[in-house]
Amino acid sequence: MVEDPVVGALTALDNNALSVMLVSRAIDLLPIPAVLVVLGPDGVRVEASNSAFDLAGLGPAERRQSLIVQIEPQISAFIRGESLRAEFRIDFGDVVDGRHYQATLARLIRNPEQRCILALVDQTAELRTEHNLRREMLTDSLTGLPNRAGFSDRLETLIENPLTRDRYAVLVIDLDRFSRVNACLGSMAGDELLITVARRLKGALRAQDVLARTGGDEFAILLTLEDGAIDAEHVSKRIFGALSTPFRLSDFEIRVACSIGIAFGAAAIDDAEELIRHAQFAVKRSKVTGKSEAYQPQAFDIAREQFGIETALRRAIERGQMRLCYQPIVDLATGKLVAFESLARWRDEDGIEYSPNDFIPVAEESGLIVPLGRWAIQEAAATLAGWDARLGGDCAIKLAVNLSAIQLQRDSIAAVVQAALDCNGLSGHRFTLELTESALVSDPDRIAGIMQALKALGTTIAMDDFGTGYSNLAYLQKLPIDVLKIDRSFVTGMLADRDKIAIVRAILSLAQALGMQTTAEGIETIELSQTLAALGCTFGQGYFYARPLEADAAYAMLLDCRH
């Protein structure tokens, strides 16, 4: 930038007393390139230049003239105008060795010959440094690909162009099991894998497609759509194919699977980050289906609804707005009531009743299942103790409580159950704890230890929804399971389906061989009840006996069964 005192001193001189020679000597004192230019009949011409101007390669040569010609319109407009000072940027030269200047025009006072001073500040180094820093900020240092910010910048360019804003798509690729590579082989092997994956992905793309690394094990692709959505499907298939070949790391061959989410550009979308989030959201569905998935707006609406449920559920747990209902379990041989299964229910402040199918998955995903599970165990124990107290002794009924796989992983279940029993003066045999097969699959050895601790309290252990998961029969033999609960999907409609009857027979035979009792869920008719009893099933529950009952109604049923 030209120093104001210097330029000011020059422009303050009386033009009548100032010759071209004096101006030439004056501007030569400036450490930056400067010239005296005059607007004549034939246009702008240079009357004097300083040594800095010549040393910069802008001196008396054709190139110097080209610089003046390039900015002649700005000089002419300034001289003909009334401003005392004007500034603008100028790029001069070719792309490789071009220079970038900040130009300042300063008027001479009382200037009948229409002269002015042009001073140039070379900003080339500064701008190149800025450009390099920006490039580093927008580039992933490991792979050399654009990073999240760089990818977002390129996407914004397409969005802002009305000709391209609905002719592109974003693919997000999430590598499966990458954390295991880092954990087992080290971060250097993980970096090597990422570099190799990047190369393969690049090879699967077209020349106009942009590949970026947007996260630790996440890549993104900006696709230009020539034939519509089918282009995204074709690229997805090529990506799956490119990653299907094992990767060689040290002495290991690693297979890397991936999940791909796709989000298509649209005129209504004007935010690059929003489109990237849409593709990331679609990745979650891809992890379930095992194929590329396109973003569906209704899925996002469901997710937002679940966030709302999570907030309301947290508040309901804190404020004690949850309650338990109780579904009877009967002995199929005698018809005697032997237990109730405790089931969480939730009605909010506005009287809206939420289905467990809606709020239990949200509770598990958010971690709220831990405080909810603790509350359910304590509430069930308090209810059972209250029934005992009202009857003046042991009411001879068990209560079953469901345990989530998340609870078993994150909470000290044995200690929680022990505390609930001690607080309410109950013995462990009054409690049945129901686990699903998915809880066993998650961490069999750890879950086995927890089950042994629960058995040490005297509780009964039941495997819920048996037959719908992936139980390892070897573990089933070793674990302290007392009851197998046959899932309602096998019981409902069993009498008209030979395959279901065969499955139920097989489960009953397995339970008998392992010394376990059985409970059939979903009994809705007396015929089903009698058939299951004849097949040797121990217990039954379902709408034939009763729907889940409020605590007072369950107690009333208990009283009726005692008379």
C-alpha cells in the first residue's frame, strides 16, 4: 500500500511549479513501483517512472506498456473524474509467473494537463501464501484429497449455479470394521489402508467426479449426473466392486466392506452441509440393508420425531410419569396364575399414550434404557412387596422384568436387582429376568458372568423371543437359563400352519432335553392353549387370559385366582 504521507506530499505540490523532471525525481524516492501518467489526445501515456518500476520488469519495454494499456480505462476515468484517490487490484502476466498488485491512483492538485501518479504494491507473495494456506486447509493431509471443508466448497459452487443445481448427487462412503484395523494393526496400517482405499475409489470414478475424504473412515463423492439417478447406481456398483478385492497389509489380507448413502441435488436445497448430512443419514440405512441407499425425506422426518420422543421420554423418566402394566402368565396344565410380566407404559402430560414399539427403541439408542430399566426393576419390586403387604404375606406370584442388551452392557444389573430386592424385603426367587437372544450375541462371555451373578441372587432367568435370533446352542447349554419363551410369531396361527407346529415341537423338545421350562407367548384362543398344553409347554400368556393390566386390575385378578 502507498504510504499516505509520501503520496500526499507529491500531490500537494503546486502543479504550476512542478516540472516532469521534478516529479520524476520525487517518485524515484518511493520504494515501490510508481509512474507519472498523463491523459492526452491519444490516450494514456507514461511521462516518468521510478527505478522500482523498471526493476520489477515493468520498465521501458513493451511489457510496461501492456500494463498501462491493461488499466487504461481505470486511469482515464480517474483523471476525468473528481476523486483525489482511487485503489484497485490488478493481475499482470501469465498464470505461471503472473504478479498481483494493489494499484493506487493519486491526483495532482491544479492539474491542467490531466496528470496523475500510479503507485503499485506487489502482493504476489502474500496472495500466494494465502492461496497455499487455503489449499492446505481444504486438503486432507493423508490422502491429498479435498477434506470436508474443501468438498463443501465445491458443492456450494454447483448449488449456486442454476444450470447445475439439480444435476448432481453426493455419495457418502463409510468403511466398515476400519476401527478394528486400527486397533489390531496400528494407526500406520490404518493410514496405509485409507490411502489404498482412496486410490481404488479414484479408479472407480469418472474424470469429472470429485472424491474427498470427509472423516476418519468416511469418503464423499460429488457426482455430475448425465443420465439421472442411474449414474449414482452405476458408480455405487463400481465402488462395491473396487473394494471387494482384499487389501494386503503386512502379512494380512483385509476385506473392507462399505456402506453407501446417496443424496440428490434439488432446487429446494441451497445448503451444501445439509445435502452431505442427507447422504450420511442414508448411510445408516445402507448399513442395515447392505446395499446403497438414497436419502428419503420421510426417514429424516421419522428421525426428527424420534429426537422429540427422546426429549419427552427423558422428561417423563425424571418426573416419574412412567408406569408398569402386568400381563398374566398361567400354568397351562392347571390354569393357575403363576406370574405377571411387567411391561413399561407411558402416557404424556397431554394424555397421549406411546407404544412401547415407539419409545423402547429410542430409549435403547439414546441410552435412556439404563435409567428406565432401573426404574422398572425398582417399581416391579415395590409393586410385588405392596401386594404381599395387602395380603398379609407372600402372594405366591412372581414378577418378570425385561432386560435390554444395552442395560447388560452399560449397567451393573446384578447390583441393581440386589438393591431392589433388599429395599422391598423380597427374595430373589420372586423375580424372573427376561433377556433376548441379541443380548447373548453381543458379548457371550461377559453376559454369562452377569447371568451367573443374577442366578446367585436366586432369580429365574428366561430367554425371551426364542427362535427369532441367532443363539449359539453351545452357549445355550452352558448358560443358567431356566425358561425358554416361544415367540408369538410361531404361536399365532400355529394350528393352521404345519411348519409353525414343527418349530414349536422342536423348541419344546430342546427345552426338555436341556431341563428348561417353556412359556408360549401370543395365546389368543382356548384351542391354542389346550394344544400347547398337550405338546408339553409349561406356561402360557396372551390375550386369551388377559391383556396387560394396570397394577390395581392385576391385583384384582390375583385376588380372584386365590378364591
